[in-house]
Amino acid sequence: MAFTKEIMGSSLIHRSPQWLLSSSSNSSNSKPPLFHFLQMRNENTTSNVRLITKASAAAFPFAPVTQDLLNKAPSTSTTPSLRANKEKPVQFKVRAVVTVRNKIKEDFQETVVKHFDAIADSMIGRCIFLELISTDIDPKTKGPKKSKEAVVKDWSKKSNVKAERVTYTAEFIVDSNFGDPGAITVTNNHQREFFLETITIEGFATGPLHFPCNSWVQPTTSHNPQKRVFFSNKPYLPRDTPVGLRVMREKELKNLRGDGKGVRKLSDRIYDFDTYNDLGNPDRGVDFSRPTLGGSQQYPYPRRCRTGRSPTDTDLRAESRVEKPHPIYVPRDEQFEESKQNTFFIKRLKAVLHNLIPRLKASLSINNHDFNDFSDVDGLFSKGLLIKSSLKDQSSVFNKIPLPELVTKIQESSQGLLKFDTPMIISKDKFAWLRDDEFARQAIAGINPVNIERLKVFPPVSKLDSRIYGIQESALKEEHILGPLDGMTVEQAIEENKLFIIDYHDLYYPFLEGINSVDGRKSYATRTIFYLTPLGTLKPIAIELSVPGSKRVVTPPVDATTNWMWQLAKAHVCANDSGVHQLVNHYLRTHACMEPFILAAHRQLSEMHPIFKLLDPHMRYTLEINGIARQNLIHADGVIESCFTPGRYCMEISCAAYKNLWRFDKEGLPADLLHRGVAIQDPSQPNGIKLLIQDYPYATDGLLIWSAIQNWVRTYVNHYYHGHDGHLVCNDKELQAWYSESINVGHADLSHESWWPPLSNNEDLVSILTTLIWTASAQHAALNFGQYPYGGYVPNRPPLMRKLIPEEGDAEYRDFMANPQKYFLNSLPSLLQATKYMAVVDTLSTHSPDEEYLGERQQPSIWSGDAEIVEAFYAFSGEMRRIEKEIERRNSDPALRNRYGAGVLPYELLAPTSQPGVTCRGVPNSVST
């Protein structure tokens, strides 16, 4: 605690110069120079006026005041009487230290405007103003007590400074009865916005006051000329808000909500809700029309950030699109920050979508090459892909693509050579992906380890409506799976928790007729049965493949022909798995379902609210990346539709999962494991559960992180909501409004469900917040950062299949028998589809250099003005480091075969930290890729 208090300013007295504490005279009647600048807490009493002497110094902490600040302060020849002070309070000078983050790169227009701003500032010298707002009410105006405006100095002199961060100062003269500053207003009279990072106020007796801003300040010449307000880092529940800040707190929230009207401008800070009505572009033709997701019983979906664009000409229900490279609206502070570090990801993605993929299409679409031999696939990593172009200077294509991990070699000639990095899955063992044990291992330690369930009933039973889809009886029989069960019956194996299943039948089956009617798109609805061996590993023992009117079961091979049949069946399972991973577990559960909670947090929770301060790092960039996804990835004919088997039905599958499968109360890790039956309740175990697959890397590592998050959140919540009867939680109007709006507006289509957790006491709040932080951080990381390491080698996880498995008598059966390898590879994505997919998932798997990982946050020692909470946060950070070491230990344990062995990839997707680039590890705070 001592360290934290020192950082927070409460122990600064012990490191202040001695001359600040007393005069040079030894007389007990002499008064120290600082006396004239002390704040008087209550002008009507004398008991609160204290002299700072050597004897009382330790009991009276205050901020260090620089010598020049004291020298400039108003002087008085004699100490004023208390009666005089009541009439005319003593004035003293305080200083603001303002940190502004410069733009790294400016276009010509920005440079010109910046130059004019500097000229205006040098001539007038009064362009950026600050104003302190007290926590007290002004007895004269009955409104917030305000200081006189202060001018930010030397703006023009520092206009050409190239540093990323530049500090400025401003000086205020305030009365001794001003009270504590609780807010600062900023007026920008320039023509150009600037990014305000922090403001620190020195000179008040209570110590330095910190205002973490991290926001763009728009010029008053814009359409919104209001002053910007920033609150100090001291958190307040609504009921505890100082009287001087109450009106401002409510007004700021009202500004952030907007009025729900008009087209949003890129400079706006308005957070509002809308449906996904901008994925299609019906003006381009019927093939580009897509249903609105959200707002209907047929297509329920979470809400997204409202942009307010005009409707399309063809369909008034569809919002017109903003096409790349033009930016899509998100509130200004949600946009990716402009710096060397945090532009890394966005530039990579734009480069892939705007430069690389069009060149691939131009080069390959005429002759849409297939992979005919495994050497063709290997050549993408060893030789590279030749990209033809009519451009005179082929290298200019690559100059626009800042992809150091993806583009490892470029031949500057008339031809461009694109060479992909070798994915981790084949870096240790080129043929690992072919083995059944690796196929099964990835079900619990790969990129999508969240769909495996304990098999409770055999044969599996469909929940589809038989009136619509007919009676769906499984083709699986006991004889299909008896052989590998080590002498057990199927019933015994189920009772002993030895059988597990990945069941995609009900999710895919309703869409199969539409998918399979498209040329080059072929899919089954799959079920895969696994047996848990005595070694603790899984073994796939049967795969059921269903299409309307036909079901078949494929079992492990016994000869050459059945070996290739088995490989094709596993590829179709992986294609199903890739679709569910991307459309359901990744985008829906972490990206889309988090967005309503983020929008509601900005609309209903003041930045002063302790829960907003807790959630803040876990909301970073999510609105921006979701906007980019709608614009470039999940829209009609976008990358997802192009590269995944369901094609135009991709987002409808995501909708179906939201409607039938998603439940907020099952999104927490322990609840999810119990729900899937891969764990049972056991009060003697940590988290109260026992895993039925002991070596389940995602679950075992995830439970460590879940516990750490839960303990941190519980400490935090109980600190601010004293007592456990729920009174404070129930009566926190901002908190209740946030949760209510998240459900009733953000998740309106499911708001009627009875499974929504209540918010009635501390433990309810702990559970809800832990689930949100887990989802934004660890859950997203486990599903995201292995996409290229596992999926970059397309045969391991094909996102798309183009052929069904031939049966005797089929026209394609002869081709299959003649060259099964070619038939297998021709069933996978084409060269164009594969390379588009590889380029995008490489980008999505990349950590930027400025990544903020779990247990880290901006301004770690001043993000909160509460020393005890800062200390608790450092303890949470320490726990993350301990977990990382434990994961390293597990990955070197020979007994854990699902994460250790010859050629086996260690499981590091939940290792908290990472280096920049594609590393297959690291848990960022938020959903930002």
C-alpha cells in the first residue's frame, strides 16, 4: 500500500523539500511560505485551517509545488485574519500539466491547418483554454464552482515538435475556498482536433490531481461547439457524486446518448443502437441483398452501433453502405488511435483488403487454379505465389502492403512473388494434421475448443422441428462405435463419461439445400463421436454426414480407399467447425454480443462510475473492429462469404445460433463447461467443478484466468458496494440503467428470456462483470490468435469444401479412385479462395506492438484515484504473471499429451502476454481483432 499511496500522491510529503514545510526561522510563531496558499475547507470555521510545520507535516500530505510556482504566487505582507478571509479568500496559483499525443503522419490539409493554428496561437496566444470545476457548489450561482479560464502556453512554439507526446502547461489562480477540482473543461479554438492524453494539476494541498482523458478534442468551429469536460480519476457512485459535479455528470451522459437522429459524422461522440441492416447492397442487384439481422423473430441478433446513413434506393429498410476505403462511423474515441504502434493492425487489414486481394483476383480469377498436389500447397510457403499484373511496376503493389510477417519475400521484377510464413501446425511435423490423434487434440487444444460435449444419449437426437425438416433420426448405430471402446458397451462408455461429441447437425441442416445448390459449395451437417482413451487423449471413432434425403456414417479406415474417405469426412467436419468457429463462437459470441454492453456502458455509466473504470480497457477498439467487419468481412460477397462454405447464408447461421444456442448465463467458463457436460460440480475443486477430460488445455488454463478475473472483480465490487445485502447495487441508478439497456435494447430480441441473470446484489454484479471481462479478453484470445497458426495450412482446417464424398455409382467416383489425392485437394478451397483466406486470418492473428494485455492498462498507477484499488490491480497483474509461468510448466509436462509430445504444439493461446506479430499466444484486454 505504501508504494501505491506514494504514486497516488498521498505520501508526497515525505519526499518534498524541507523548505516547503517550514520557514528558515526557528521561531514557533513563524509561518511557512506555503501557508498563504493552503486551501480552507470551510470558510465559516477556524478548525480546518492548519499550519504546516515540522511537527504536523507527516499528518498533512500535499502536492509538491515547484519553486517558480511559488515565486509567481500573489504575495501578502501580513497574514490575513480569518474574518478577512471570509470576505476575501486567499488566492493561490496552481498549474496544469497537459499531455497531448501528436499525430505521426499528417496529410497535406492537416499540415496546412496545423500551420495556421500555430500562427493564430502565436499572434493571439489564446486558443486552448482550460477551466477547473470544483466538487463544491458556488453559493452565488447555485451551480458548479468554476475557476477563471487559463490559457495553455507555448502551443505555437511546440507545433513542430516531432515527439509522439508533447507536454504543455497552464496556470490558474484559485481561491482558498475553491474546494477540490473534480472536472476540467477544455475549449479548442483551433481549426484542428487534437488528442488529449492526460492533465495533471499541481498545487492543491490534497496532492496532485490526475485527469486521464484519452480523447479527441474537437474544435469549437465544428457542429458541436460545446466545451469538452473531463472528470478526475476519483470514482464516485451516482449517490456519492459531489454536488458540484452532479449536473455535469448527467449532462455528459446525455450528450453521449444523442437524440437518435441524423447521419453521424466521424467527429461525433454519439453512442446509439441499430440493427444489422447494412450488410447487403440491394442497389447492386438481388444477389447482393441480405436480410436485416435483429428486430425480427426470424432473424434475431444483437444490436450494433448506429450510423444513421440514408436508406438504399432499392430497399428503404436497408441502410446505404460506406464502401472501402472510406471509414465507417464509430464514435471518435473508439477509432483506432493514430500512432506507429496501434496503426499496425488497421494498416495491415486495409492493405490486404484493398491491395492484395484485388491483385489476387486479377491474377487468378481467370484461371481459378486448384491445388492438384500437396507440393502446390507447400509452395505457398517455400517458393511463393506468382502474382501477375498489368502494372508496369509490380513492386508498387507490395509497397502498399506493410505485412512483414505475411510477405517474407518479394522479387522486384516484372512478376511479384508472395510468400507466406509457414503456419505453426506444420512447422514441427509436416504431417501431424493427417493423424487422428491430432484431429481430436485440436477439438480441445486448437482454435475452436468450445464445441465438444459429453455424449449423454446414443444415438444423438435432433431438436429440429420435424414439421419443417422431417423426422431426423441419426444414422449412427452401436456397431459403428463398439470396436474402439476397449470391451465396454456403448451404455457403459456413456455412464463412465468416455464418449464425447461435436454436433453440428442442427445448426447446418436447415441451410444445406441452399448451400449445396451453389456451384462450388458443398456441405454436410456433421456429427463426430470421440472416445476418451486411458491415456487421456481423444480418438475419433465415427463421423455422421447428413444432407437432405441422405445420411451416412464413416468410420476409421481399414484400407487405402477407406483411408481417403475418412480424410474427406474429417475435412468436412473441419469445414463445419471453421464456419461455427468464425460465425458463432468468434464473431457472434465475442464481437457482436459484447457490443450492446459497450454501447450501453457509454450511454448509462458516467466515466466517474467505478464500474465504467473497471470495464474501460475491456471495451477498447471493439466498436471499430466490428464496424470494419461489417464493411469488409461479413457483408454480401465479403471475405467471409467468399471463403466459407455457407456463402450467402453465413450470417443467417450466426443468427440461428443466437436464437437457439446463445445464453448469457452460460457464457462464463465454469457455466459453459457444465452446460456442455465436460465438467461436473464438485465443491472440493477450485471453481466448484471437476473436468471429465483432465488434460483439456483450453479448460484448465482458462479456469486459472477465470478465477483471477473473478477474484479481482470481487475485490473491486466489494470495495465500492459496501455490505452484501444488495441495497447499493439495487439503488445504483446508472448501474441498473446500463444492465437494463444492454438487455432490453442491445439484446432486445432475446430480452424476454428467463435466463438473464438478475442484478440484485454484489455477487450478481461480480458474476456479470466477470463474464464480460472473460469474454472480451481470454475467450476472444483463445478463439482468435490461433487462426493463422492452425488455419494458415488450409488442408488442416479448410474453411470451405467444394465436393461431397463420392459413392460408388457417382460420376466422380472414378476420378476419386484414379487420383484420390487430387480429388481431396480439389474438394478444398481453390488457390484464390485459400490465399484470400490465409491473408486475412494472418492479419486477424497478429498482435500490434501496443497491445494491452490482461493485467495491463494505460496509466496503470493513476487510472483510478483510489490507492487500495490500484494496489489490488497490481496484485491481479502479479497473478497473470504467475499463471503464465504455470502454463509454461504445463507445456513441458510429458504426462499432458494434449500439449506436449513429438511435434505437438504447446497450448499457449491463453498465455497472458505475447510479442508483436503472429505468435499463437497472448490475451489482450479487449476484442480488437
